[in-house]
Amino acid sequence: MPQIDRKFDDLREEINGKIDHLPTKEQYYKREDKTMGELKKIREELATTGNLYKKTNKRVDRIDKHLDIDTSVVF
């Protein structure tokens, strides 16, 4: 059975060599926390920007209507 043991040892070394490149749990969770924080900020900014866009667009449409400006053809 020395051949089988040698194969397992080779396989174990190969797996350990590949695992060494993976981050630790702490490193992974730290990176994910940072990513989730950035995603939360982006979502908040998107919501704020969307609301401002709606308000501005409504205002411009009202001004265009008052001035009788056709906005269907925009250059």
C-alpha cells in the first residue's frame, strides 16, 4: 500500500498548495463587509438621486407646459 499512501500524500500537498492562496475567514468577511457597505451607500445615493430627478423633471415639464414648449423633439 505504499503507492496509495504516496498518491494521497501527493494529492494532499497539491490541495494544500491551492488552499494557501485562499483568504482566511476574517479576511473574507472583512472584504465582504466593505463591499456591502459600499453597496448600501450606492443604493442610498441612487434613491436620493432618483427622487431629485423626479422633482426636477416634474418642474421642467411644468415650465415647458407654461411656456408652451414642445419637448418631444430634443436636439
